[in-house]
Amino acid sequence: MGLLGTLTTSAWAGPHTERAASHPRVTRISSAPGSATALSGYTIQSTAKVAVPPDAVSSPGYPATDWYPAGSRSTVLAALLADGVYADPFYSTDQQRIPKADFQVPWWYRSDFTVADPSERTYLDFSGVVSAADVYVNGRQVAQAADVTGAYTHHELDVTSLVRQGTDTVAFRIRPNDPDKNLTMGWIDWLQPPPDQNMGIVRDVLVRRGGPVAVRDAHVLTRLDVPSLAAADLTVKALARNDSDAPVTARLSGTVGSVSFARDVPLAAHESKTVTFTPSDVPGLHLTSPKVWWPAGMGGQPLYALDLTASVSGAPSDTAHETFGIRDVKAPLNSDGARQYSINGRRLLIKGGGWSPDEFLRWDRTYVEDRLKYALDLGLNTIRLEGHIEPDEFFDLADRYGILTLPGWECCDKWEGNVNGGEPGEKWTAADYPVAKASMAAEAARLRDHPSVVSFLIGSDFAPDATIEKNYLDALKATDWPDPVVSAASDNSSSQLGSSGMKMTGPYDWVPPDYWYAKREGGATGFNSETSAGPDIPTLDTLRRMMSPAELDTLWKDASAKQYHRSPSSTFSTLKLYDDALAGRYGPPTGLTDYVRKAQLAQYENVRAQYEAYERNSTDSARPSTGVIYWMLDSGWTSLHWQLMDRYLDQGGAYFGAKKANEPLHVQYGYDNRSVVVVNNRHASVSGLTARVTLFTPDGTQKYDRTASGVTVAGDGAHTTALTLPSSVNGLTTTYLARLVLTDSTGREVSRNVYWLSTKPDTLDWAHTDWYYTPTTSYADLTGLSSMAQVPVTATASTSTSPDGTSTTTVTLHNTGTGRTPALLTDAHLVDSAGRPVLPVRWSDNDVSLWPGESATLTATWRTADPHGSAPRVRVSGWNTPERIVPAV
């Protein structure tokens, strides 16, 4: 949280962007049959600055002088940023200074490659073009923008006849992107959109090599016996395609683990055949005791591999490789009409966050992996991707880490332009329907073997009309899509699929913690596909990196000021709802530091309440909660809202509130009924627990204490009420503290949870609920926290380093105060010698509250190289704890 951190703008860790080459490179293409080599060494330039015709631009030897180097996956603006053309767009309003007019004309992408043997068959294989492109090879046009259009459509171009000895050139003339007019990607109201609207090529362009027979569309269908999990049947399918002018007989052979199979496939000239291997003809494809894939926390994540080879006359012609997992996904509607997911026969509550890629769509595996590890650290099990469907490596990582994914199309642009209310996207023309269907087919074929993918949402805010839905479903069926298909992320229905079983009732802006317990609107019932209390003020470290001093001054002084780092939407352009609540509940801020420290408390309590409410209600007999997606997990830029972690992966109150709520065995307070509940997210039941609740005034005077022993709670998200607090307690101040402690049968503390509460409740005006929030007419009085005395917390820290490149810092915090006052929400931040946060870092626990004499030992795991050689230190601060920094060597 860094409540009292004072870091100035600096260059500590952010996304590791791919830097473009300083000069054009020639990509050497492998000659191995079945190889796929990504083009690199692009140079790019605006067509406004290129006077020669396309055949010259796309010919080998064209002098691309004064062109900009670009990475293998790069939007135009991403390349220009890497080349230092513009200042950091994440600081202040610098992005506004980038001229949009430069990106309203097509841009050229040009790459040179060389093949050792031009007699082999050569294909260009690609998707990820934003928004459309004319494609040229060695001076010849091989595809038109009318055909290569849409970010998700897949294209394979046979360029064998054009490839020659020496240098070959491929060139793309990329058309400008407008997400309201093109079936591509847009940013809706998430962030200030990039001036180039992400025009470019954002996935690899592959050069494939092979012989006369190509293998395509390889995949595996799995059928797992549920609930026994004792056996599974595998069906292997692939397309064998003869690209030559003569008939051939190809031998298609393959393996799945130790199981081998083969078949001769006669093919006429230019004929294609789907080849299928089933347990009826390959008994080994019936597996006994299969290795079953589970989400993280429910079991392991074993993966199987399919390898196929097509041979002609004994020589390899092409190969294919796919990984897959064996698991069973069901998502029927329950008796309340809510979608209820189960994995391998075990019901689970979907707990997730909405995914945002980098604003400029820069792919960085390390940065993505860091965020996915954070999701696991938060106790989440699911990522929702509303559009912006990431490259293959993202889903490989999700498979590996056991993170479920919910990909789907996005709202509020061309994707929903043909449904009622789907503005501002333009209505579809006849040309858009095949593009959308091709997009669906391409993404289904790409994602179907990933066990982490458990659904596809063919609508977001709106369900598609009957024609579009049929096209999507036909495409999904043709690709053997194995998982549930959902009509929309909102409470909508489509002609064939019927009800979505989801709701999108918000909120998206501030509501009080008790809002989440109401079984209405966005409260904890059913499946809420996107919801949160909106703003998330980052740590002071991050704020000083992303905002100018004048902007920081305005941030805490003027609630009505438009905030550039919030949203382009007029609905979310200010922080007024949030700031009014912060001042109304905690007292007006006295400065920037006070504003940030109050924000961290507010975000901790609110995010914790959201997840806790959905956790507690997931096993209710009446209108249970089945899923919740926090809006959002992360942000693609430096943001003041919709994030559990900031762009630089720093962690504040929202992060640790979510982590606390989702711990495996958890004791929590119910804002609606004053219950003390134990939630067990483990599979096995637990008994012999003791739950204790103690109430204090802010100065630490104890006013109430009660213990419940012999508590038993079943597994898989079950909960039990250990005790209930009385409606009133003598001598309790308006603002008070509740300390909940859960111990196991040996007396060891397994969960601790501290709440700051008020005898004066937040009052919600449900009758005037809007689509993005419910008004609060009076606030809980938490101003008593300001009277808490400063409490000294000592800290000792040491660090050990592992051979795998990670280090672990162990920190022991101790409240050495001589009075009764606790140290509330004490934060430990790992910093380098300059005081800059070491990020990413994963803490065992943080933002802890300690009563006098109490200690807590925390561990932090981090990459050894991240402090850049400086000795790590630990900065300790908190609500009422003076900041101190201790060495951690």
C-alpha cells in the first residue's frame, strides 16, 4: 500500500516491451516440414510518406530509408513509442500530444525473409491484423483488404510460386482502425484510447514450410467419465490437404503419450479429407485412470501432447503439434436461472477479474505471467476476456497455472452494432456477417484444446440477433467446440441458446460495502459478469509516477474535476461519487497523503466485502451466487479506476482486500446480519475450529468478546455461521473495530480479519438505482479512526536467495505500543536502495492489524534481479503507524 511512501517519478519496473530492431533484419525461414517461423525485422512507414507504388515497396531491395523498425507483433504506435518518437504516454496527459491525424491513413509493414529451398511449399499464416490489409509478396498482390479484414480472422496464403532463392519480401498495407466500423478491438470506456486505435499486426505472421500434403486443424476431443474420473475417451481429428497437382497417398501417423496410430489417406489433386482416430479403431485412445486437469486449488494441471506427421513416399511432408487437457465442464442454469459452472463434476464459484492487455497491445510474456500469478495470489480462479483475446501463449500460461478463462466478443462497438441498443457501433452490412463468422471459427479452432477455456461468450452487453447467433453457432459446431456457449455476459437471451444465466447490473462506481450483501442488482446472487465499486486510487508511489504535481493537487482537492486517468466516458470522468463517500465516511482529506491513506482503507473494505458476500452466498439454498467477475483485474494504462493492481503491479488496499477475502480457510463478518461465518474453499471438510470475535473502540478498549468452539465446515466453498453479534453493545463508540480470529484444533491461528465499522449505517437509495451505481443517502461514520493514536511498529527483515532466480524476504512486524491502541492496516513494502518498490512481489499476507504486543511474520517472494543490484529494504507504514525503513539483507 505504501500509505506514506514518497517516491517521485522514476523508471522502476513496468511492462517489458519488445524493442524494435535498429535496422531491418532478414528472417531465416526453417526448411523443416511443418515448421512455422515468425517474421521479424519489420520496418513501417506511413503511406503519406511513401510515393512509390505497392509493387516497388514490396519488392526485395527496396530502400526503406527513414522507415521505423517494429517488432514482430506491433501496432503502429507501439513501434513509434519503442523508437522514442513520443514521450511516455502513461505520464500526465502526454498521450494527448500525439497527433491522431498521422494514423488516419494506411501504414506499410515490410519484412524480408529467405528460404533455403524455394521448391518446398511456402505459406503465409496469420491473424491479428487491425483493421485490414492488402498483402504483397515480391511485388505481387496476394490478398486484398476486403478479404484480410478483422482482428480475429485467420488467413493462410500459398505463396510457393512467388518465393525465390535469395531475399523475399512480404508487405502489408494496413488500413486505419475504427472499432465502431470494424470488427476488431476497441477500448470502450476502459481508458483513453490510443491515437492510432491499435492499427497494426498484433499476432505473429508465420511462414510455414512443407511438402505436397499439409496437416491442418489438428485437435483432440475428450470425454471424461464423471463423476468417477476413472476413464476418458479421446478422439483425434485432423485435416489432410493435398496442395499438389497430382494424386498422392499420405500416411498420417501420430502419438498421444505412449499411444501410436496411423492410417493411409489417398488424396486426389487439391483434395482435403478430415481424418479421425477414435477408441473404436485405436483402443489405446480409451484411457483408464487419466490424468485429469483441474483449476488451481482443486488439483493438478497435467497436459497431454498430440503429435501428427503426414508422410508422402516415406518422406515427412508436414507435422502438427497440439497440447490438451482432459477435463469436463458443465454450466447449466440453476433453479433461479443463474449459470452454475462445474469442473469434473465438482461445483465451483467463479471468482475472477476482467482482463486488460497493454493499451498498445504490446505482448510481453513475463508481464502477462506476472499478472496471472497475481490472480492466483489473490485466490481467483477465472479471467474474463471481453474482446482483446490474447495470443496463444496467454492460454498456454492459463493452462499451466490452472486459471479458467472466459473469452468472448466485446460490447459497445461494431461487434454489437446490429442489436438493439448496441450503439455506438455501426449497423452491419452484408460484408460483416462472413467476417464475424470467420472470426468465430478462427478463435474456436485456436482455443478449443485449451483446458483453461471453459466457455465462449458470443455477446457482451447484448446477445446477438438470430442471424448472427446462427452464424456463430454454425462456426463453433464446425470446429468441434467442446465447451458451453453463453449468449451474453448480461441478462439477455438469444434465439437458440436462450437465457445467458448471467447479469450485468453493475455497479461500476462507488457503493458501500453492505451493498454486496443485498440479493438484488449487483449484490451476491446469481452470476455477475462485471462489477465493482469503481475507482481504485493507486499507491502514492504509482500516483507520483503517473501524474504531474498539479494533477496530484487537483486529485485530492477537487472531487468534480475531470480526471484524464479515469475514463473517456462522461459517466466516469470524475471521482465525485467516490470522493464524496470518502470524505463523508472517513472525513475530508487534509492533503494528498491523507487522501491516499483513506483511499486504501476504503478500497480494502469494499473489495473484501464484494468477494466475501459472493463467497458466503454461494451455497445458500435461496438464490445462491454462482460467479463474480471483479471489474477489472488490471488496467492497460495508468488508471484511477477498475483495477485490483496498477499498471506497474504495485499492490494497495484493493489487492490485499481481495487476497484476504479469498484465502482458503476464512473467517468473515456479514454486513447484512452481523454474522461471523467460516468459509472453507478447500476440498476437504474441517472440524475442531474456534472462532472468536472481539469489539473495540478506536483507542483499543475492549467492549465485547465471544468465542465459538467446535466449529465444523464442509469443503468446496461451504460455510457455517459460528456466531452472530448482538444488534447493540453497551459502551460501543460510533466508530469501532471488530477483530475476528479463527484457530484450528491445535490453537494455531489460521485466519484473522479486522473490520472498521459504525453504529451509523450507510443508507442506500435502491429506488433510484442507475445502471452504474445505487445512490447512498447517508454514510457510515468512520471518522473515529482519525482519533487513533500513533502506534510504533518495529520490523526486522532478512532475505534468502534461491538458485531459480527468486529471493524471499521474511519480515516480522511487532506492535511495541504500551497502550491499548492497535496498529491498523500495517503495510510492508519491499523497496530498493532508492526507495522504489521492487515489483512484482507476492506477499504471504499484508495490510495486517496488530494489537499491542502482537507480532506477525510475513514473507515476500520476488525476482532477485529486480532491485538492479541494490540491497532490498522494507518500508513499513500504516493507518496509524509512522513510516520506517529497515534493511532486509
